[in-house]
Amino acid sequence: MSTNAEIVSEAFRRMEAADFDAFGELWHADALSTAAEGWPEQGPFNGREAIVTQFTRLFADWSENEFQDIKILKDEGDWIVFTFVWETRGAGSGLAAHFDLAGAFLVEDGKVLEGHFRWNGEEALAAAAERAG
């Protein structure tokens, strides 16, 4: 696993632990994040503060969070593409939820500069290709 993939993996660990201050430390001040088409909060979320605020708000709705089956689809250059399963439980309802997701992440100078969440690996690979130009 590359250093860039390790940075993204650490961001997932910090997110899972709901340590959003530490999560934010891994994002560039001028970072950009987008959500999968159809996700309730589409974004884009511009800047570290907006990204941390969004994830803090999102995770407040869920009492349990676990990322499983994390698989690297691409680990080339500055772009890392993962697929993963997000298992969670509603904070108020107790309702269990299962999301199959993917993400394309651009890492520069040890910080995540872009994070694009998608419904599957093909969409995440396409997002990375589109953003890479």
C-alpha cells in the first residue's frame, strides 16, 4: 500500500472513530469533496472546514459506524480509488443501514486535496479520470 493510500485509510479510521478534528488534519485547507449522485447532501464541499462540518453532521445521525471490505482499485500516482461497505445504525431509530460505496481521492503533499464519493468502483474510477484531466 502506498503512502497516499495509507493517508486515505487513516482518514477512514478517524472518520469511523468520529474523531473529526483528527480527520480534518488529513485534508488540505483548500480541499474539495463531492457526494454520489442522489445522496441527500450533494455538495460540493469546498475547503477543509466545510468537509469536516459535513461529515460531523452526517455522522451525528448514526450511532454506530464501521467501514468494511475496503478494497483498493487504483493506487497510481496521486490518485487512490477504494470501494468499501459502510455499516451503520441510526442514532434515533436504531435502524441498521448498509451502503456499498466507493471513493476517488487525490493526495498531494501528504493531505487529501479531493475526495469524490460514488456508488460503485466504476463511477469512482471515472471521477478520478475526469478530475485528472
